[in-house]
Amino acid sequence: MALIEVRNLVKEFRRPVPVEGPLKSLRRLFRPGFTIHRAVDNLSFSIEKGELVGFLGPNGAGKSTTIKMMTGILMPTSGEIFVGGLHPARDRRRHARQIGVLFGQKTQLWWDIPTIESLRALRAIYGVPDTVWRKNVELFRDLLALHEFEQVPVRQLSLGQRMRADLAAALLHDPDILFLDEPTIGVDVLAKERLRTFIQTINRERRVTVILTTHDMGDIEKLCSRVLIIDHGSLLYDGDTETLKQRFGGRRTLAVYVDGGTALRTGAFDADWRGAFAVDRIEAEPNRLIFRFDPHQTAVGDLIAAVAERLPVRDLLVEDVPIEDIVRAIYLHSERLEARTAPETVSDGASRRETG
Ligand SMILES: Nc1ncnc2c1ncn2[C@@H]1O[C@H](COP(=O)(O)OP(=O)(O)O)[C@@H](O)[C@H]1O
Ligand SMILES: [Mg+2]
């Protein structure tokens, strides 16, 4: 059995339906009062020891819900999960010893006490031996520059520092498996780079298996050789990052901010510009033009220079293509695959036949 086995995992949430108008309470008797929302829909995958796997997907895709089930915080509606041979939700105490968890949106540290005191409190709560605690705090001073802010209460830390503190907390007890839910969300570029390097080091040098969720393709490109793409609770892709990049990724966007209205008027240039700059697509909004391009074909400097020649540029931003675009491309791609086999499969049953 692999280190992590997930089979036909489903999680449904009840969502209350607001009942309005007269005779509210009477009507509630005849209506169920809720709808069922399937946040995770029949997920299956397995992860081997030592892997660093990324869960990529748009907001609301079901990434956090999946992590919460793997960490034992949420009970699955149906399906099975084994982590290190344990059932996360049923064997919570033993499971807690083998995993470390970080939720980027929420700290597990105490808001008002110095960071190092939070780490001391966790030592007591989790029964971390003193020698292990000391060794790890030394390591975190080294690799996360913990000493720079360890006397500062969490509420005064920058977001990047807070993530570093939370990473330290998640790893204090030497877990074999680390679950990171959006570890770089909202963090600036330099701090992101530092977090990524640390995660990579922990995986390579300590052989910690890492599962991280993100909607940032940059995290995946830097860290993960394997990626699982989730959308509407289902698995769209499970494979290597390289193939994904070659097929759909590697693209960049250049957002150009201009004064009111100018951008829309340049919409007419779309075809010209696409030809001239070798960009895939241009989206126009009143104050912003977005160019999507392949950095291997179009040098971003040339593109910026050409745009600046033609438009009164106020600001520029170069980014990875958003995950929503990659997801859309995968859907389009699989439709095209289906369309190719369609002539054989849609014709009436009698004439259906195999063609070599
Ligand atoms: N406790 C909950 N109760 C009801 N719906 C929830 C709950 N948690 C998540 N959901 C819903 O499940 C879906 C998946 O959420 P989530 O797993 O947080 O997505 P992601 O982490 O990929 O952004 C969303 O539509 C979300 O609104
Ligand atoms: Mg989430």
C-alpha cells in the first residue's frame, strides 16, 4: 500500500435554503430546508513516501476539504482514506503524531505572545522531547531565520513571517508527512521564494512527504514534479508538471494599465497586435489590457517596449497564467479528444464499428 491511499472519496455539505415570505415556518415543514452540495466528488489517488505533490485548482474546487479529510479534521461522506496505514478521522491521536499541518488562511499560533513562546507551548501540548525541540528550533533559525522575529507576537508579524512561524510549528514534532494548505497565499514574491526553498529542503533532506494546495502555478513549477488538478471536486489531471507545462502552461500574462477608456479603443488593434507581438490573446477592459503570450516565443522586454510605444502606460504587471485558464484548456483539450472519436460513437447503434 502507498503511504497515502484515497479511494472514491466524497464529501457532501448541506447548504441551508433561505425560506422567505409569509407563513415561513409553515413552509419550512414541507421543504427540506437545505440542498446538498458535493464539494469532493469521487476522488482517487495514491502518494508514495518522499513525494512532493501539488493540489492545484481554482477557488472552491475542493482542495481544502480534501486536505481536511486527509488530516482527520473532517469525516468523509463516503470513500476511503489511509495515511501511513491509519484512518485519519478514526485514529486521530496516532495520526496527529505522523503529520504536520499548515492552513495559510489561519494561524495555529497564539496571537498575543512572542512566537517562540507559542512554539514552547506546542512542545508541551504535543509532548515533543526537549532535544528534538531544540534541534528543530536551531534548524528553523537557520533555514527560516526564525531568530529575526521569534520575540515578536504573531499579530505583529508580516504574512511571510507568520507563514514561517506556522511552518516551524507544523514541523516541531518531526512528522513524516506535511500538509500545507495554500502556504504562499497573499505572500510577496521574495517571501514566497524563501518559503518554497524551505519546503523543498524539508522534502529533500528530511524525506518529509509533502502535499500542498495552491492556486498558484508558480508554486507547482518551482516545487512539484507531480500535480493533481482538481475542479468541482473531481480530478482533472494527475501527472507530471513538465507534461502539463508543455501542453498548457508556460504562458505568461502581461497586464497593462492605462488611463480611462484608452484600452477599449485599442481593441480594434487586436488582430494586428496579435500578429506583431506573437501573443495568443488580448483582453480589453476600460483601464487594462491583458496580453497572454509564450515567453519562449515573445521576449517580455520587446512586448513591453512595443506596448509602451503605442499606449500611455501607467503600470505593468507580468504574471503566470491563472489556473482558471489551464483548467479551461484541459476541458477544451478533452472535448477535442472526444470530438475526434465522435463519428464512430454517435452514429446509430447498428452501424457502430471499430476502425483501426
Ligand atoms: N463547512 C462547509 N459547509 C458548507 N460548504 C462548504 C464547507 N466547506 C467548504 N464548502 C464548500 O465546498 C466547496 C469546496 O470548498 P474548499 O474545499 O474550501 O475549496 P478550495 O480549498 O479548493 O478553495 C466550496 O463550494 C465551498 O463553499
Ligand atoms: Mg482552500
